[in-house]
Amino acid sequence: MARSLLSRLILSLAAGEILALALSQYLQIPYAKAMVATAILAIVALASFVLSLRPLTELFLNLSTALKAGNKPSDLLLKELGELGNALAVAWERWEKTFAELKEERVLLTAILERMAEGVIAADEHGNVLLINSAAAQMFRLPLDWSNRRVTELALPFGLLELVQRTIKLGTPQFGEVQLLHPEERFLDAYATPLIADGKRIGVLLVARDLTELKRLERIRRDFVANVSHELRTPIATLRSLTEALLMGGKDDPEVRDKFLQAIADEAERMGKLLDNLLELARLEAGRREWRWQNVSVSDCVAQVAERFKPFAERKGLKLTVRTEPDLTVRTDPEALAQILSNLLDNAVKYTERGEIAVVAERLETADGVWVAVHVRDTGIGIPPEHLPRIFERFYRVDKARSRQQGGFGLGLSIAKHLAESLGGKITVQSEVGKGSIFTVWLPLSKLE
Ligand code: ADP
């Protein structure tokens, strides 16, 4: 455009000179006058040329306004721009396609990153944060607005920062396990690796996986094996010493023999009970227990179980009372319900020395549903508050010696809890040391069939 203007100008100047010469010759006037006349003519010509340029300037103005606003120039404008307009339309279409592809890729990448359970943090080679996914934000309680921040400002655990720094320094992936103590104990498995694009190091990527739950399960499994071995070791040692004593002459004394044989039978029974409990728990945890869902009268079930425990309670001088609302029918597995109530009543009798055990069944409405609640209340030793959150764990006992002496393994409540949850309900507990405990089984009151 500029070049054509210039050539036009040169041409006009040359033409002006020739015109001035011709005028001075033809009109017989001095050359200077002819030049003035030519200049006037040129100004008139230039003015008309500039005026003819105005629509073009306007077109460019409109074009730049549209482009600056990020809008596609209108079809009319593109058409008016002729060849340039065509080129712009093609370029615009190509750009739009590339932009849509990039956007799609970005949406996909974001979706993948946000769905990941692993925490991901990326930073450039100067340590400026490029990206943090929500798992990382949650894991490390990071601020939502992390743009313009450096990794070192993120208050990440020291072990992770060290991994990042080592990766930046050495340029190779670094792995490590990090233990966090605040706000709660957590174990992380993390690795940092250089970010490479087009063969160039452009930053560092940190990926952290929360292993806390895995470690917890591992610990439970280890504890479980240790607990079972421990539970079996005592009766086996007792059996061994009793049989040895019998073999070494005890069998010849009828009184000793009968006493020892009874002790052997008791220990064997105890071991059988432990195995039954373990098998029940294993079946429940593996989801292999068969359920027989029926319409069950809670009052009948409670009455039957209570009847079985009356002799034990009376032997300890305890009063056992039952009070149930009429027509309490739920859809449940009667055997499972009876087992839950047995475990609770067994404990109530075991851990109560005087007073009374009361079983009350009623219909209750709470914020989360309509239930039949069966309360097993005792006036026993109670449970210290710090133990309450753990008493439903396998093998957990407040007083190991006392529980063992009473024939317990610390499995009754965990089985009861499993059963209640499988029936769609739950078990809750309230307790006060020295006053007693109330265990409540909540059964959902759903439609009967
Ligand atoms: P255990 O076989 O030891 O009774 P459970 O799983 O039934 O095992 O109970 C776990 C622990 O909870 C018991 O060892 C006991 O310390 C405590 N506990 C359960 N029920 C009661 C209760 N009614 N009164 C006092 N303590 C109880």
C-alpha cells in the first residue's frame, strides 16, 4: 500500500514537471508561473485522491476494531476487503479450528487431572507454579488461587519440597515417602520428575499418593494375625500343660484327672468359640453370609433372646426387664438380629455386677429416617470416653484381663456392628464410667413385604 502510494507520488511529481514545462511552452508564460499552476492542479488532484482513500481507511479501522475485540470481521467487511478479506477468512477459520482443538485437549486434560486421586503439582524451572489439581489442593490444604506463586510459598511438607529441589538440581526423577503429622497423621508416597517438552527441561512435576488408608489396612491385617496368634497361644499353652500334667501321673488321681479333663474341655470350647467368631467375621467381611430377609416381629425376637439370658443375669443377681412397643415389625434377617442382641446382652451381663439390665424397643423418627430402636441398658462398669470410638474394632478391649477372664475375645461388638450395618442399620453407644452403658441397635423401618 505504502509502496503504491510512493510510486503514485513520484509519478505525479514527474507528471507535474512535464505539465509545467508544457504549460510554459504552450501558454508562453514563465516556467515559474506554470509550476504554480501545476502545483494548484496537483493539490486538487491529491485532495481528490485522499478523498478516494477514505473508504479504505474506514475499512481498515473497522477491521482492526473487530480484531482487537476478538470478533470475527463481518462477511460484508471481508468481502469489501477483497483478496485480503479472503485470506483473512481462511486464516480465521484455520485459527478457530486450532483453537477448538486446543480447547478440547485442555478440557480433557483438566478432567483427567481433576479425577485423579493423586495430588499433582507442576512448576516451571524457576519454581513458579504452573498447575495444581484438586487432589493436591485438598491433600495439602493449598490456596485456591495459586497463580503467580512459587512452589516454595505453598507450605508443602518439607520432604516434598526436598524432592522437588533434588529433581531440579539433578534432572532425574526422585522418589520418597513422606509422613505428615498435622492436622492428622498421613503417609504419602511421592515422586518428582523433570518436565520435558521438545527435548528441553521446562520444569518439574510432583505427584503424591495418599497411602494412609492402605497403611491402616496393612496395620489392621498385621494386628489381626498377631491378635489371633495371641488368642490361640494362651489356650494352646494351657492345653499343653494340662495334658502334660495328666501324662506325668495326674491321670492316676481320679480327682485331678476329672478336674484337668474339664479344664481341657473348657479350653477346647473356648477355642471353638474363637474360631466360630473369626469365621463369622470373615464371612461378613467377604460378603459371603447368606441373608434370609423376612418380616420380623422385633418384640418376639427381643423376648426370645432375653429369655435365654435370664438365667445368666439371675445367677449374678441382676434383674433383666424387657419393654417393647406393640406391632414393631421390620423387614430383616431374624438370625442376624438375634445374634446382635445376644452379643449386646452377653456384654451387659458380663460387665455388670449389680443392678439391672433393661431391653427397650421403640419406634423412633430422626432426621435421617424412621427406625425401630432396641436399647440394651445396663448399670455396669461403663466405658471411659477415650475408649468409646474404638470398642467396635476387632479384638479391642478396654480391660484385656477382665474381658479374657469373662471369656471374651473382643470380637462381639465388631460382629454386631457388621451385622447391623448389613441389615441397613447401625449401633450407637452411650456410656458413663461407674454408671452403665446403653447400646442401641437401629433398624430401618422400610416397607414390609
Ligand atoms: P468382649 O468379648 O471383650 O466383650 P466385645 O467386642 O463384645 O468384646 O466388646 C469390646 C469391649 O467393649 C469389651 O472388652 C469391653 O471392654 C467393652 N464393653 C462392651 N460392652 C460393654 C458394656 N456393656 N459395659 C462395659 N464395657 C463394655
